[in-house]
Amino acid sequence: MIKHRIPNDKWMEFISEIATQLTELNFHEDTFEVIGEKGIHLRFTEDAQDFFNERYDEVETLLENTLDITNDEPEYYER
């Protein structure tokens, strides 16, 4: 079956958004930590980052295997 391809930037944005929402639902107020002297930058806590990475891979796999959707990066198909 031919996979439907979408632009890589949209692919990554969609998967990242879903993975972030799942991470926030799981970690609540422990999702992010403030970094920087002025405290204006956020990043995932270490545990939240690990969780996000796992969800990202799961969402990507679901899109590819269930809906036959993938990104449009040629080198992506080489893996």
C-alpha cells in the first residue's frame, strides 16, 4: 500500500503536539522546569522528556502503520 506523505514540518509539528499533550496530561505541574536567569524559558523535566520521546515514537508508528501516513523526507525511507 502506498503511504500518504505530508510535509516534514507538518509531520513533526503534529506528532510533537500530540506527544506534548499526552506528556502534560501525565505529569501535570511536573511537566516543565524553568531555566535561565530570568526564568522565561521552559523545558521538560528529565522524566517528562523521556515520556515525551516514547509518546512521539508511538504516535509516529501509529500514523505510519495504522493510517499509512508518513513524512516527505526521502532519507526517512532509508531507515
